[in-house]
Amino acid sequence: MDTIPILPTRRSPPPGKAPAGPPPRGFALFALGFRPFYLSGAVFAALAIAAWSAMLAGVSAAGPAPVMPAMFWHAHEMVFGFAATIVVGFLFTAGRAWTGQPTPTGAALAALFLLWLAGRVGMWVAPGTAAFVIEGAFLPLAALAFTRTLARAGNRRNYPLAMALWLLAVADIASLWLQARGHDAGAMLACRAGVALVTLFVVVIGGRVIPMFTTNAIPGFRLRQYRQVDRMVVPAAVLGLASGLLPLPEWLLAALSLLAAVVLAGRVAGWRSHAVGNRPILWVLHLAYAWLPVALLLQALGALGLVMAGLATHAFTVGVLGVAIIAMITRTALGHTGRMLVAGRAETAAYWLVATAAVLRVFGPMIWPAGYLHWMWGAGACWVAGFGLYALTYAPRLARPRVDGKPG
């Protein structure tokens, strides 16, 4: 994963200066991959957690078809129906920038979107063989399209990202296959493998772009990047994430997780996130990355029985992935729709809501274990509000052409 997407990094002009002239008209939802998948992913994130919160409240009609365990539906859909979908939209958009080659647009992109949508509906109302086939086809087709883009350009440096997308597809299919055959534990393990793969995207891509975005936006900002620490980050993260999936002795799981937490904490400390100041579009990226050592530390403590099982999982999913996703789908959507890289009130509110959801979900049960469900409902409400606000704010932006008249 050597080459990382270089998104717009120009210093943002003062707020309020829109492009001259009326904005272009037309329908552009399928003009580039980020548009349908960011919007649909955000809408689905809000709807899925609203449904899950209702299930936890005992609303029987809120659950999926009875043949599928509600816990598996929740885990699978948040990993493969939400997070992986955002990854696809991101890679389709970045892939074109890296290679100068087209990624799916127009009818091809619309067909992939409809396949994704059919998978979501099928997993809810009729999760049988047909639904599993439809759902299992989306990620392999997306991975094939992305791989072909890289291959046409001879862009071998980004082949590891294509491989990661293929591995996500394998994890998705494995989870469906195992669940259909009654191997519930194996199916959940495949979902956790999906979490680890998407987390690795955050480790690598965030590690390259967050320092760049910060120094470009703040003149004279100095951060410390320790070469030895940076060399250890990816191997340590891989060991830490893999240890959570393997049947290791508790002491070894704790040791590998703690090692990864210390290495990532060293990187975060060098970035001097506290000096970013009141720049929401930056501090939210730093916050997402700071959740990595926290999640790995909780994984170590969980292995030793010192904290509740499941807290580390949600530190990864809500803390790392949730905050990183809301950060990137605002920043990249602003840049790729021709807008200024400035977080307005809606974006800032969405950041705070998703960040609050992570704190409530992870630390709430540690403070008051007896109120576990209340913490979950509070976190769910913040999550729904955060991604719902994104969807409402960005729907017209994503459906309309770029304000600067450029393609995409």
C-alpha cells in the first residue's frame, strides 16, 4: 500500500466565497463512485442502527426475517453493507485520480448500486440462497472493476489495495456461507475479519494523508514523524488486528495488542493533534486515528478479562471506522464536488455526533455496566443523527454536478 490517494489539499479560501455564476444543473449521482455509495452508505448507516436500537428495545417487528439471527444481521450489515460500501466509493474515486483511467460510472455504476441495494433488501426480508448470491456478488464485482482500472494503467503500487478489497469480498462470502450452514461463531469471525481489513485501510491511508492534510492547512505546523515508529506501524497493526481473530493464548493476544497500541500511540503523539486547534475538518481525522491505540489497548485488556467483552470491537467499529468514515466522506465529497475544504455547521455537528456515539458506546458501559442498554440507545441515537445529518446535507450536493463545472 505504497501509493495513497492524494485528495485536494489546497488551502481553503475564506468561507462564503462560492464559485461565480449559477451552479451547473442536471443529475450527477452516477458520475463518479463516491456519489451513490457515500449517500446510500450514510442513509443505510442511519437506518440500520435505528432498526438495531428498536430490536434492542424489544420491538419485534423491527428485526430482519426470522431465519437470520439479529446479531449476525447487525454485524454483517454494518461491516459489509456500510463500511465496505464506503471503501468501494472511495477507491472508485481515488482510482481514477491515481491512474487517469475510468472507474465505473453511468449505467455500470448504477447497476452496481442496484446490486448493493438488492443485497440490503434481501438480507432483511428474505435472506435465502438468492439473497446471499446477490449480496455475495457485489464486492467481487467492485473489486474486479477496481483491479481492472489499476491493471490498465500498470499501477502496481496500488495492487495491495485491490487485494484488500478482494479479501473483503472473501470475508463477506465466508460470513454468508458459514451462517447459512449454522456456523454462527465462524460467521461472526468472518465479520470481525472484515472489520480488521477496513481498519487496516485507516491505519495505512490515514497515516499518510493526515500529516499531509495538517501541514498543508496550517502554515508552519510541525509534527514529529519518527522513522522507526513509522516502519513498525503497519506490521504491528497487522499483528494486533490478526491476534484478535486467531485462537491465541490470552497472554499472547494481550501482548500483541498492547505492542500495536504502543506503536500507534507513539505515532499519534508525534502528530501533536492538540495543536490542530478549532479546525473540525482536521481534528476529526486526528480523533479517528487516536481511536486506534485505544481500541487495541481495550483488546489487550479484554483478553485479560479486565474490561467487558465487545468494547474493543465497538472501539474499532464506532470509534475508528465510524469517525474516520464521517471525516472522509465529508472531506472527499467537498473536494470532488468542487467545494471549499471547510467544515460548516452541518459537518461539524455530524463529527460531534458520531464522536459522541463512540464515547457512549465504548466508555459508558465501563462507567455504569447496569445501564448497558441505555448507553447503547444513546450511542445509537447520536449515530443515527450524525449520519442522517450527513445524508440530508449532502444528498443535493452528491446528486448534482460539480459546482466548478468539471467532470465527476
